[in-house]
Amino acid sequence: MRASLGPSPGTARYPEHIVDIQTSKRVWRVLLNGRTLAKSNNVLLLNESGYEPVAYFPPQDVGIESLSPSEAQTTCPFKGRADYFAASVNGKQTDIAWVYPAVYDEVEAIAGYVAFYRDRVVVKSEEVDEK
């Protein structure tokens, strides 16, 4: 379930902090142990001050059945409340992805989309073949 948290307190307090969301024109894949967890040409790229860009995948393009809900939860003053998903990495259950089911108004586009830790899975993109 998606929930609106209203205006972002982080944006109000730090207006110079940029959080920008763009639609990618590439095909994106997420791999874990050689297995595809996600593939999409409808990824949203979130660019945030101080961080590398993050690819957010539509939930219908993610193999959620390969992931286990984690007990971890965090709150970002710019984006909202995040829930996490884990998978087996080197024989250990590790959080590898997150979703913002509850977001601030400024980032409503990413509500329900799934992002992955680039240091725990392989996230790659390629040009769309427009033949």
C-alpha cells in the first residue's frame, strides 16, 4: 500500500539539497549470482545531492518472489519510509533492495518502486534497440 506523507521536511529545511527523478531511456537489469532479479525499460533514475544515481524499478518488473521481506526500516527526510528486501548473498541473508511505500509529495513517482544496492547485486543498463 502506498501512502502520502505530505511535504518533505528535508526539502523545507535544506532547499539546496536536490532530489531529481527522471525516466531512463535504457533497459536495466539486476543480477544476483547470475540470475536476473529485475529487467525493465521503465526505470526511474533518482539523482540526489551527495549520492550516486539510483535506478528504481517498477514492481511488476521485479521478481519479488526471489526476495524475502526484511525487518529493516529506515526513514529519509527527503523521500520517506523505506522497507527492505533480503536475499541470499554468499550464503547469508542480506538486505539487497528497498522500496518506499510511504513517500513525501516531492518524490511521489518512486512510491512502490524497487531499488537495489549496487555493491550487493549487479545493476547494469544498455541502450534500447530501436529497430
